[in-house]
Amino acid sequence: MAIDPELLKILACPVCKTPVDYRPAESALFCAKCRRRFAVKDDIPNMLPDEATVLPE
């Protein structure tokens, strides 16, 4: 099972409001603007900014 494509259309980074990309191999949503990685567990995205990982450039 994967994240619903309709949900992906409306999801945005809670920090900078940029649309996020789903990376199924990493089970994560990624924001290209602020480089935050939001984990997806059991097909449920965790969009809490305090629990996101900020990736280096």
C-alpha cells in the first residue's frame, strides 16, 4: 500500500509551505526548498516539523 495520490497533491511542507515529493524507497516525504525529510510509517506521513530530519545541502 502507498500514500494516496490525491493526498500527495495537497500535502505541503508545514515550515515553508512548498509541495513535498514522496520517496517510496526511503519511506519519506521530502521538501526541496528547506531540505526537510518527513518520515512515512504505515502509509501515514509524520509532518511534525520537530520530528523532521534536515538534510545537508
